[in-house]
Amino acid sequence: MSKANITTSGFSLAKRQELTGDDYYEIKQFNDLTIAVVCDGVGSADEGALAAKKVTNHLITNFKNIPKTWSMEKAIKTYLKSINSILYAQSMQDYERPELVTTVTVCVIKGNRLYAANVGDSRIYLYRDKVLTQLSHDHNEEGMDSVLTDAIGIDKDVEVFYFENNIHKDDKILMCSDGLYSLMSENMLMKHLVNGAYHIVKKASSLVDENLPDDTTAVILEINETDQIQKYKDLPLDIPVKLNRGDIIDGYKLTLSLIQNDRTWVCEKNSKEYVIKFAPYEALDNEDILDLYTKEVWNAKRLKAGFFPKSVVPKQRSARYYIMTKLEGITLKQYLKKRTLSIEESITLARTLLSMSQYLLKFNLVHGDIKPENIIVMQRDGKRIFKVIDFGSITEIFSLINKAGTPSYLAPERFQESAINEKTELYSIGVTLYESLTTSFPYGEIEPFQNPNFKDVKLPQKYNKNIPLWLESIILRATCVDQETRYSNYSMMKFELDNPNKVLPFFNKNTPLLKRNPLKVYKISFAISLFINIYLFLKIS
């Protein structure tokens, strides 16, 4: 589930007037996974606080890299049993008795599913439809709430209470130590958890005149929206392995395959032509590929703007596909095989790409693969306009794991595993403009798996003398190897594009001073020459 769909809060107070307590919590979000841990170090043990911190760190660290073949249940149980063994062994070695002892609750949210577990008497509640339900299980002696039957580090073996639930919009998950629920009834918990962790813990403290009898911790996870991508993924839809011309799927007749892998077709329905794109057949067995395609479908559905083809996801689908308007035009790459863009057309293209990028930024997205192959050239009212295609490359801004992009259009830092961001997208826009006006690349064409060497850029005017100096400066700044010199955001480049008279000549750091500022060089040379002449005159005199 996206970070934007979950609001998290956590707060802890030590008992009485102590500065630190034995409770420990942490909340982390990794891509589409949120994990929260609450531990209550057992106060009767000398090292309860240390145990709480060790367990929390162990879980958070390991959840960064869960083996793909593991279920969430296996991961949670394995990590809990692992840290239990570690703490128990360390206690036996250092104290010859259990001292590194703590309770634990852990919640993991992925997609629209809650995966959770607890050991001990710290609790997990679900608040839904004005009803509070305890999901965890208290490991206490019957009739003796203060006596634990199980905790992390108390024995060499541990019994983990594990459970799963679907989550809904507006759900609130409360994780807390016994210091909270021992002071507040379920009605009070319901009343105050809606205001967040800080509020509910402070309220508990106020009930005992700010003199808490036990360390008190709360973590609250609020579900603002369910994960729409997961909803699409969970639909029971077929993925056709083989597609042929003439096949009819939900009334759409396949007429022409557009891509070699036969997953994107021109189709016909009710005498109208569309483009239909199916999930790769590899998605049948590869969840990562299915995830990528499902994200593509979701983006195609929600991104509604004039620079994209209109897309719909039919509600009554029998297979994994989505429908796009068939654009009447050719790709910019095909167009450039015969001619370059005019200056006016290239400015229109630049504005289109920048507007598209700014639109995506509202969703915390970037296109990821801006290039002439993903741009359609169309004619409208006697003018050329441009549409951007390929919803499959669109990804989250600052993504480190996404490999979207084509080598010749990738910013130099992307080859060093840098995050994708506005600067890297601006580089791709710059290269696309350069190619559109010259049919060449600023640093030469880069082949897949090649280790590129970004040397001095070739000036666009050498290929096309019609390019004005101000536009050449914009292209050079956008394609600058040095990130610090490149445009830092879309708005900056768009401003200069709209105000040519304010564009300063662009020079790389290595450009000689004579070329960057000849007047300054002449002034310095004149001053030096004058000084030498005066010196010689005085010496002769």
C-alpha cells in the first residue's frame, strides 16, 4: 500500500518521573510495505529495555529484504523466533537466567492486507465502524494478568500468535503496551484513538495526574484509502497465453498486432478502432511482472490529461487488459527518420513534455522513459501536436528499484543507481529535444549494457544552424552531466522556455574563460599589459 494511503503516529511516556522507560516502538515504510513494532521490555528483568530495542531493530532491519519466496506469515514467525533464540542465548551466557525479555506486537500492511503477531500482553486493536476489536492474544496466566506465560527471550522456544485480516478505508489499528489499556477502558480507547498516538497517551497520563504507574506506548495506523492497485490485482481475471488476429475478447476483435510480443493490438468494437493492451503471459507465474502490469493499468485509469491517450478499464472484463484511444499518427522516432522538427514544433514538444511531467508530479510520479519512441506526432488544425504513451514506464519519483528508461536518454547518475527524479527526467527531455532538432545525441548513442563515457557535449548548432542560441542554451543545461548545473525542476526550464530574452548563455564548468566571458578576459589582459608597460617605463626612467 502506498505511503500516502496510511497516516501513522506513535508516542511513548516513561512511568512516574523517570526519564526513560522499557517500552520501545518504531514505524517504517518501504515502498509498498508498512511495518510497525511495539515492545514492552519486562520491568522485572534487568535488560528489558535493551531487549525491546533489539527486537524492534531486528524486525525492522530484516523486513527491508524479505525473501521473495517467503509468505508474510513465514517472515514474521521466522524473525520473531530468530530474535527470541538470540536474546535467550545471550541471557544464559551473560546472566545464566532470562534477563533480555520483552513483549512484542508487530503489524505489517501490504496491499489491502494486515499481517500481524504478538508475544506477551501488548495488544493490537482494530477500530472499524465505531467498534473496537482486540485482534491479539494476551499471553497471561489465567486469573493473573500480571504474570506472563510467554515473551520474547523468556525461554528457548516461543509461541507466536499470528493472524491476518483485510483492511478497509477508515480502519484504525491501535498497537499499545499494557500501560495504556490498563488505564483506559475500550470505550475510552475508542473515544481518544481518533486523535492520534500522542493524544491518547497524554490522556492516559492525565487520568493519573501525570504519574503513570507503568511505561505507556501507543502506535496508530490510519487507513486513509485502500490500495486500488491491489484491488485490480486481486480480480479473478484470465491472462491469455496466445493471442491471434480475429480473436474476440469481450466484444473486442483483434485486427493488428502492434508489438512483436503480440500483447498490444489494434482492435475493433461497434465499428470503432481502439488499442488493447494485455498483461504479459509471464505474469501468470511471475508476481513481480503482474505487479508492474497492475500498476500500469491503475495509472492508465487514473491519469486523465490531454497529453496521454484516453484510457479505460472495462468493469466487465474477463481478462487482464485495458483499452486506449487509437491515435492517428506516427512515433516521433519514425518522423525523425525523414525530417527534424522545426524550432516552433520543438518548443511545442518541450512544453508538452514539461506539462506532462508537472502533471505526474502531482501524483508523486515520473514518466521514467521519455524518448521519441514514446511520443506520437499528430496533426490537428494544421499544426503538429504530441501525445505521450507508455503507461508501463510510469513510476514513483525517487524510486531506487525502478529500472525504467532507455540508455541513450538516461541521465549519467542513473547509471550509478541514482534515484529517478526531476533532474533525471529533465535530462531525458533535453536529449529528446536535442535529437528532435538534430537526429543525433549529445553524447552519442548508448547501447544496452554499455558503460558510457560522458565527454564534452556536441553543440546542437553544429548539426542545425537554425537553432537559436537561447534554445541551444536550454538544451545544453538540460543535458548537462553535472547535476548541480542542470535544471533542478520542471518549472525552471519551463520559465526559460517561455522567456527566451531571459535565457543566459550556457557554458560547462570546463569551458575556457575566454569563451564564457571574452570581455572580462580582454579587460584582465589590458590591465596586465598596462601594468607591465608602466613597470617597464618606470624601470627605464
